[in-house]
Amino acid sequence: MTKYKGIIFDFNGTLYWDSALHKQAWREYSKILRGEMFTDEEMVKHMFGRTNEEIIRYAIKKQPSAEMVKKIGDEKEELYRQMSLKNKENLHLAKGAVEFLDFLKKNDIPRTIATMSDKNNVDFYFETFNLSKWFDIENVVYADGIVPSKPAPDIYQIAANNLKLKPQDCIVIEDALSGIESANAAGIGKIIAICSEESPELYEKIPCVSGIINDFDEIDRTIFEIKCAK
């Protein structure tokens, strides 16, 4: 069995199951931008794993100004964060995530996050979920206006480099099709899809997906290279 040295997590819809909140927030702004809400199909193809600029460009069918992207993006993300805080029942990490992260930390397995969320949201997640217990925020890759959005490979290549690992030595956990494509293009060694919203059948059709889980309790922990047991 191939052993892997590190792991990279997508965040939204992966460690935190918030897809419904992002959909709700973007539906509000899609009505403003084009007079009608995004469909579920548009959400999957043109929203998840994309930057705010790309989503707005898709909605208005032209390149938005930087001022427009910032204004709408800031308003949408603030609305999303407010929704998250109000939705207290679901304001927690995915099932099994805490225990799995504890396992990674205990065994010194390199780990980080690669997300198309912006810095304000990353800071919000670190504060809300106490992510500094498991992750070094300096190693997190996020939408900073420079890193190309998924499905470009850059975000996962940078994340692997931040862990001082080769992409082929890493595992990626993803829920979005664009994220899976990004990880594959980056040369990630093993891609595991988590069914936070989609059915397993969707991922079964994707050749580069070598594992499908419903939650983090289902991850086979023997696939990691552990230097010394603690």
C-alpha cells in the first residue's frame, strides 16, 4: 500500500459543511446582479471553488471592475458570516473532523488548508473553530487575488510546497468538482472526495478520485507514513 506523508484540506463543504449558506448568500446577490437566482447546476459549475471575481463575471457576462468585485464580495461574505453565526446548530466542523485532526497532530503528519475563501473568512474560521490547534495559518493558501482559482493547479502546488512535500506525497480532501480537477492537475498523490452535499455516484465517475467518504470517521488512517508512534 502506498503511504502518504501529508494532507491538504479544502475547507468549505469539506471541513465545514456550509455549502447551503454560500448558496443562499450568492442567490441573494445573483438576483441583484442579473435579476434571477443561480440554479443548482450553476452553483456547481460556476461558484464552488471559484473566486468572487469569477462568480460576478459569470453573473453579469462581462469583466467587473475591481471596485465592484470588492463591494459585492465584501457584502456577500459578511452576509455569509452572519448566516453562519446564526445557524448555531451547524456551526461546527464536519463529523469526525476533530478526532481526525487530533490524530494528524499526534502523529506529526504535515497538514494544511487550500481554500478559495478570502482572508477575512479564513480568519473567521480560525477564530470560530479554533483551527490554530491543528493548523499553522501561515501555511494556509487562500484567495489573495494572486493565486489562480480552482481548477488551476496552483493552489494545491503551493499548499504542498508550504508543507515542504511533493504533491504526489500528499492526500487532498475535496468536495467540489473544480477542486478535484485542481488537485489532479497539481499531481496530488491521492484524492478523496467527501460527500457533504453530492451523492457518491457523482464522484464514482471521476477517474482521479481514489476514495469516497461520507465523513472523517471513514478515512483509512493506515495510508499515512508515520515516522514514530506516540
